Amino acid sequence: MDERLQATPVIAIIGRTNVGKSTLFNRLIERRKAIMSPKPGTTRDISFGHCHWSGSVITVIDTAGLDLTSAKATEDVLKRQAQLAMDKADLILFLVDTHAGLMPQDRALARHLKRSKKPVLLIANKADNPRYRKALSGQEWSKLGFGEPLAISAANGSGVGDMLDLVYDELRVAGRDAQPPLTVDLRVAIIGRPNVGKSSLLNALAGEERVIVSEVPHTTKEPQDTLLTYSDRVRGTKNVLLIDTVGIRKKARVGQGLERLGVHMSIDELDETDVVFLLIDAREGVGMQEKKLASLVARKSPGVIVVVNKWDLASSSGLGNGDGYRKYVAAELPSFTWAPVLFISALTGNRVGKLLDAAFEVAEQRERRLTQEELDEFIDYLKKRHGAFFKPGGNRPRVYGIRQTSTQPPRFMVVVKKKETLHPNFLRFIENRLRERFGFGGTPVYVTARQISK
């Protein structure tokens, strides 16, 4: 792992259910990433984000609410994830609720945190007015063994700045100074219908359990970000942000409330994504949901890799070998015929290591800019090889040239004589010839026309 990533201090927000952990997490990372709800148990996964303060960055982990006095709330997977957060943390923010007062769950969690041997700051949330803040000065909260709590309101931001100053001071004392902000070199979103293996793929790429993996669909309720380091001899060391999105179902089946909010957040994530891994279950193939997702992704214009998961179980699909499956995917998703199709098993890790290599290759194609000399030679080449297609008359325009107008994704403008009929097939022909000549694998390519008088 890159040394700068290792040097980034980590703080974990720990507390019982519904004390405002996700609200504080969103406040610290300055975006709505974790879903907030008064319904207990809304957060089931651990969320990773980055807090920028005083020109430095720290990693923040939001965890599921823990009730160590209840067998139901201490199911193994939640305990394991909370323990993972505590193990990674350089400092723990123990969040309590001033409105509810000291609860048995707080006492049980305090005893557990003392055994962790990690530095702990006791933070009293929902201290929205002087009455609540005054109540914190009594001896009740000091019984937890972490001193008098610091009063904040995550909802309106009151006291959060003072809390961050204290956090940075504690990290400095512990020899874990915050670091300058990291640059994200590649953003990859993992998208697919529920239970296709998105969380398993994220965990396989990250090499650790970041999100709850379950056979029950819709376990993930909100997008999850994972920052990791990629290295190779050519590109050097790069920072990759992986986004595991909520499983998106047919619109009619998307429930109200938390699930619908999670779906909208997943769609919003695509606006800043460089490459999308569109996951398909090898056994079930391409259905209407995959086609709807493909249409949604196409409107956002990222690079695309079709990832066929559970390939080790593909023999039951009856869709043939790799080449046959690629032809099948191309027929079912005609708008993505230019997208690479890769076969993996997220559960076993088979071929997962090739995905990031492919993602960087696609991102490089998405950023590719051709020189004007290359484009002029391209037009000359087309006129020689497809002379009849370029002969003026009918629906064939007189072409004067072509230029590239932008990247991410590549966009081109063909200059033609004004008032001549321009058939859509002509622009599609230019796009296909550009791909034949220059590649552009995995990225959309857009070709428009500009008509001039000459």
C-alpha cells in the first residue's frame, strides 16, 4: 500500500443505534453519503469517507449502531464490522445522545471500548440548546470513564469545528498527524441489480470486508466508497476510489423511503465516475433490469466494462464459452458493443485482479485526444477506402474535415457543406471507422456535424 495512504489517520464513529453517527459522518465528509433516518438500524455497512480540515485530511469510518445488551443487535456480521473499524482507527469518537441520556447500551459499549486500548473521545450529540449542554456537566457521563463529553450538534454543525480541533490535537499527540489531501486518480462505480455480487467484488478488490455480503437482496442500502492503491511498472502508484452502489431494481419494485433514497444516491454517483463495472450474473444473463441499467449508464457517458460474475457457475446458464457469451452480451446490449466483457468470480477472487488494469486502460481511452494531423490522415484514408460513401449527392455530404472537440468521453465534429442531407448512418459510419482506426475500447465516442457554406 502507498505510504501516504498508510499515513492517513483514521477515526471511527462508534455508538449505539440512532445517536446520529451517520449525520455526523455526512457533516465531516461534507456530502450526503450515508443515509440518515430516525428508523433504528438504518446503517448496516461501514462507510469510509474523507474529512478535510485545516488543509489536511483524515479518514472517517461510520459504523452500524451497536447494542451490546441485545442478542439481536449483536449479530456476528455487525460486531465484526464494528471491530474492523475499531482495529483500523487511530482514534475513536464515542457518540452518545444528550436527549436520551445515559443508557445501559452506552455503558456496555464504554466497557468494550476501554478494552480496545484505543484513545477515545466522548462526544455528546444533539446538544442543540444550552439546557442540553448544561446537563452534560454532571457526574453521570463521567461514569463512562472518558471524562466530560464534548457537546455538538451534528445536524446544525454546532461544536463540530471545536471537535475537529480536538481530534487533530489528539492525533498529533499520538504521533498520527493528518496528511495533505490525497488525489483520486480513478473513480470506478460497481453497478448491477440486487444480489449480483457487487459487495463481494468490492471486498475482493479491497482485500478485506468493507460491506456486508449477504444472500438476502438489498442488504446494501447506500453507496459505499473504498479508497485503495494500485501500482504497476508503467503507471506507477495510483489512488482508486471504488463505489459499491445499491442494487437497482425495476422502478415499480423500488420501495419507498430508504431504498428509493439509496437508488437515487447510486444514480448520482455516476456523474463523477470514470469507469463503470456493469455486473451480470453469468447464470441468469442479461434481463430487462440490465438493459435499463445500461440505458441509465449510457446517459451519464462513463467508460464501461461489462463484468460477468459467477463465471465458475456459468455452465448452468447454457450460454456457451467466453466468445459465445461475448456475442450474446453484444446482441442483448447493442449500445455497449464497444465495451470489454470480462469474466470473474468475485467470491473466489478468480480473475478479479485483471479488472483494475482494464479500468485504467478504459479511462486512458476515455481521455485520449487525437492530433489534427492524425484526423486529417484519417479523412484522407476514408476517402480512398470508401470513396463512394464520400461522393457528394443523395444523402452523402461533402466532407471538408474533422476535429476533436473534447475528451472524457471523446467527441468529434465533422465539417460538411451546408444544406446537404445528412443521414444519421453517416455519423455512425464515422464513429465505427474511428474505433477501427484508433481503438477507443470501453469508452463512448460521439460524432456530430457542423454545416458550413463554402
